[in-house]
Amino acid sequence: MLLLSRSTMLPKLATPDRGPLENVGRRGASRLRLSIPARLITTTETQMCVLLDLSRTGARIGLARPINEGASGYLRIEGMEMFVTAIRRTAGIDGGTNGLAFDLPIAHDAVVAMRHYAASFERRKREDLRDQVRRWVTGCN
């Protein structure tokens, strides 16, 4: 597996008149929008959270108590675990979000696998709700 430093993770775009451009925009990789459960583990606590989006270089999570910028920990998502550092924090009355940067980029295949997991997660959630309603309507608990 090829590991890249943060400075080499960003795509280099070339233009005929100006040569290579280092960083176009704020993102180093496109993001996949999701809404699946995850767990954030820091040295002081473990919190359940919701993975809102994912890319090869980072993620955005929603959680009850966002961690401070610069804080580090592990993000666990269905069989994956990544070391992360909080680079953004948005707090509100009912919780907030953290933008997280991965210590090392994850493989493109891992992002694709997470897309498949999210699709099946939503389907299973709908099926469970349908079964629950069916049991309630028929009086079977």
C-alpha cells in the first residue's frame, strides 16, 4: 500500500499557461454523503455518533458533544478504524459536528465498501420498521 503525506494527497492540476496547481478548493478528495452509526473514541470518552460524510482523507460526524479542534482519537465504522484529528467544530444546543482528518488516507475500495454498507443499512432499517408496524397491526409482539 502506498502511503502519502498530507502535502502529496492533494491532486495536482496542470494548466498550459501556469503549470501545476497544488490545491484547488478546500477538499483533497470528493466526499460520500451518508447517515450511518459510528463510534468516536478519545482519551477521555467514547461517543456514539453519526457518520455524515466520508472521503479518502477525512469524515464529518454528528455527535452530542463535539470535540475541540486539534483533539485526536479513533473513529470506528463497521469494521474500519481510523486515527483522526478534529479540524473543524460546530456546536449547537443539541450537539454538533466535527470535521475530521484521517492520519493516513483510506483506500478508494474502503469508501466504495462503505457506500454498499450504508445502502444495505438503510434497507435493513426500513425492513425492521415495516416488521415492527406489521407486528403492531396484527397484535403480535
